[in-house]
Amino acid sequence: MEAKVKEARLLESFLEYVRIDSETGIERDMARRLEQELQALGCSVTYDDAGEKLGCNVGNLYAVLPGDESLEPILLSAHMDTVKPGLGVVPIVEDGVIHTDGSTILGGDDKSGVAAIMETLRVLQEERLPHPPLEIVFSIHEEGGVRGAANLDYGRLTAKKAVVLDSSGAPGKMILAAPGQYKLNVEIHGRASHAGVSPESGISAIQVAVDAIGKMKLLRIDEETTANIGSIHAQFSTNVVPDLLTLSGEARSRDNEKLEAQAQHMLDCIKTSCEKFGASYTGGMTLAYPGYRISEDNPFVTQVKDACAATGLTPLLGTSGGGSDANHMNRHGITAIPLATGMSKVHSTEEFLLVEHLVQTARLVLALVTR
């Protein structure tokens, strides 16, 4: 099974993919390249209107490769977009390590996942291997808040189990729990006055915000829950009592009840401080994505573990502190497990990927869909 993956071709495909500019919002060139390759492999390809909704130049890409209808379909997914700086990537391969010159990210997040899926499909067609019906989703806008998956047309999908090739760590790692996230965005409205002549007639939006933040439980709340204030903005002359301030933050938890409680707590602190000083606020908390937890004895977890064993990988059941497309898929009734692809130091210009890990990831996906 392992020998069927063509390592040189897989590497070359990955190197070509990372050379295609596809920062969040400009994924079209990457999508068109994949569309051509998928159609050549016998897949039907469609797009949705998520790009129009999100301001991207293309939508989420869907593909279907027919298979044995007596078998349960499997969804294979990865995202096409990358973080900045991701334009003009020039990959370098040295001693089995893929990296750049340090002026850009590499794009292994998530083109390593894309490459593994595409190599799997090529091998299936070349070797005429039996497999279940396969659905493929290459999403947009993952790096911009997992918004591509939030806007997927789930009515197009029949699979109830999926692997999302999008996690750091060595192949064999499976993310069985990840947090949900609420985004905090509010404007605090006070009352302006002259800070030297009549400060008592003003209501300082900054003072209100400081009071509210001082009441909040922040940073590490417990082993499953975190919260943070990331941005405070109010720009006034020192002789003006500021009447407007914008405040942004987040709450995360792998327990959705705790997530709801933390989000409400932060909003309650703002409300209480506004009432204390006679101020008001607009905006609030918005759910970016829900958390999920998959049981270790879930049959699909066992299926992925068996595929790991078949390729000589040691399964590692882990959790994550961040979200992925799997969060939304699990919300919509799909048991979606993120798998590690070996990506390292992602979201930085020090990003790198071992060729060995790229190959192992492709072998794992191939084993999963042919067992």
C-alpha cells in the first residue's frame, strides 16, 4: 500500500501548490488549478457562493469521486488559503526539509493537506483501487476566522465522516476536541467634555473600559477555557474626556457551556461598568465557531487508528487550542477529525515541513480510503 504513493510526484505537486499565491481572499488561482486536476481524475467539480458572501474571489470547491456505493462515503478536506506574507513563495528543499528563504511563509498550512488528498486521488485512479464514494472540499477563508466552512453548503454533502488535513504535529496525530470561539466587538459610548475646564460633566469611555476589563476573568480560565482582550482603541487629545472607545477580544473553550458562560461574563462586565458610570455600549459577542468533542471509542476514530497502524504510524489522540473547518463540520452532524500533516512553525516565516511527513500523510489518507 505504502509503495503506491509516488513520492517524487507528491513533492513536486506540493512545491507547485505553494508557489501559487492564495492568501485569504485571493484563492481563485489555487482553486482553478485544483479544478483542472480534479476533473482530469474523473471528479465532478462545483463551487458555492461563499466567496461572494465573504469578499473572496472564489467560493468553496466541492468535488466528488464515485466509488463503491455499498460503502459509507468519506469526506476529505483541506483549505486553500494561507496567511500573510504568502505572496511569491519560493520553496527550498534541503536535506529532506522544505522551507523558504525567510521572506514569506511556506504555505504548508494547508497545502500539505491539499497535496496529500490530491496524491491519494491520483493513486486510486492509476491503480484502480476499490474505495468508497469520496467527497472533497477545498475551502476558502479558513485563516480569516474559519468562515469558508461556516458558509459551506452542507446540503451538497452526504458523508457523515471526514478527515480535515489541517493540524501541526507528526502524522498520526488526531484532534478529537477543539474549542469554540466567541468574538467580542463593542463600542463604549461616554460623554465628551473639556478635561481641564469641566471634566466632571464628561463620561470617560476609557475609564469605563478599564473598569470593565478589571472585573473580567481573562487569559487561562481553566484547562478548557481561555479569554483575552486584544484591542483597545480611543484616540483623543489629552484635554478631551473621550466619549468613544472600541474594544475587541475573544473567549474560547472546548466545553460549549463554559464558552457561553465566559462570553456572557465578559459582556456582563461591560454592561455593569456602563451602568456604573452612566455610559452605554453597542455591539456584543458573536459566535465564530462552536467547539466539538469526539469520543475515543467512536467507530471512525478506530478506522483512522487502523489506517495509522497500516502505514506504520503511531496514533496520538490530542486536543487543540484553536479552531478549524472541522468545528463547523461537526456542528452539522459530520464526525470530522483534523489530522496532522507535519506542518511546523506555521503562521511564521520560519515555517517548514519534512518531506517524510508529507509522504506519511499521503500514505495515511490512502490507507484510510482503501481499507
